[in-house]
Amino acid sequence: MRPVELGYRRTGDPGMTFHSHPFYEVFYFHSGRCNYVIGPNVYTLQPGDLILMHGLTLHTPNPDLREPYVRSMIHFHPEFLHEFMNRKYTAPLLRPFEELRNYRLQVGERRAEVEALLADMGALYASPEEHAYERFLLRFVELLYVINDLCRKPMDRAETARTDRERHVQRVIEYIEAHYAEDVTMEALERELHVSRHYLARMFKAWTGWTVFQFLYQRRINQAKTLFLLENDLSVSEVSECVGFKHLSHFSRVFKQWEGCAPERFRRRLARAEGRG
């Protein structure tokens, strides 16, 4: 695996669920129509939008596949950047990811520059020539400098133009983020948001591609995985209760549905990977 990975101008159905990962991500939207959910935020993307992602926050695209969905993604670990460059220079380049964490930029007048950099990176990344990957890394650092410049500007003005539907979806996600460990019901959402639960269910599905409860369960499972990693003394049953499941059997069934294995097996794999078992 390369320390910086690029998917340049990917097209088609991403086939993704809500997911998270331990690396940082730069996502650039070339063309199409897509709503992108990152934690409590939902964005209606426009060509030329660039998203910075801290990675550990649940996120997913929901593209309209009636139009070509074209995007580029760069994944990297911040530790590698420290190794590649002096920390004096990496600190400002990583600050947008660490302080903004998950942020949508509209590159505006620098769109041609960003797309030219990505095109150059794509050619070098795929090239078998000697030193092509090292040259790719230099272009990547140049892109990070452009991103750093863009993050100094007030880039949140587009948020004021959100529609009522976008705001309702964001409020649903914020409610789940605050209450996922509790007994979440559509009736409770209806009372909290003062909007019909039937309307909320349809709207959330239309904007995110997932039902409210699919999002809720994925949030709970993501938190369970975090607890398995950080809280070694908690039993599977205790983790299940901590993340909001009333019954261990339900937790195990949902966990296996999303992760492809039972929670006990997932925990054993973590222990082996960390040398704990």
C-alpha cells in the first residue's frame, strides 16, 4: 500500500455505506449530482467542490446515478507527511484537517489550478517510470498548499443558502448524534423537529439514500467499533448497551450485517492485530 493513495476521476456507483477510516481524505467533485453526508452535515455538491475529511467521522455520498458521478479521492496518514517533510512545514498543511476536521470548500477561481494538479497527479500515480511516485508526492504537497490558502478565506458563505429540506436532514443527523445511545423513535424526531415523521422519513431517504434507522444503526456500530478499540475492559454485552441496543442478540445481528462478522470475532481480530491475544 502506498502512503498516499489516489483515485483519479472515478465514475459510477460508489457502492458505499456510511463508513469511517483512520486516514485523512481529500475528495474533489468533478461533475454530476450528489448529496454528501459527513457526520451532522449534509452538503449538496457542485462541480468544483472539495471536501476535507478527518476520516473518523461517518460519511457517505448519495449520488444521482442518472448523471455521470465523477470524483477524485486522496487518502493519506498525517504521520507520513511528517516523515516526508520537516514538521515545521507540515503543521500548517495539516491544520485545515485538524481544526476544520470535515469541511466543504468551493475552490472558485482556483478550480483550473486544482484540476490541473489532480490531472498531473493522476498521470504520475499511474506511471511506471522511475521516480514518478516521488514526483506525485511533490504535486500532492503543492495541492495541500493550495488547500491551506483556500481555508484562510471565509468559505462558509454557501451554508446560508441551504434549503429547508437540507436543514431538516441536518437536524435529524444532529439529533441522532446526540441521542444514538438512547431509544430513538420517529415520534421523538417528530416532536423535536416539529415536522411530520412520515415527511422526515421520506426526505431523509431521498437526501442520504438511507433510512433514518439505517443511519442510526451504522452510527451505533461505528461507536461500538471505537469502544472495542479503546475500552478493552468492556464486554461485548456492555458495549451493546453503551451504544443503545436493548438486546445483545439485536446488536450482534446488526453488527454482522454491517461488518460481515460477529462482534466477538471483530474484537478478537483487533486483539490479535494489537498483540493482545
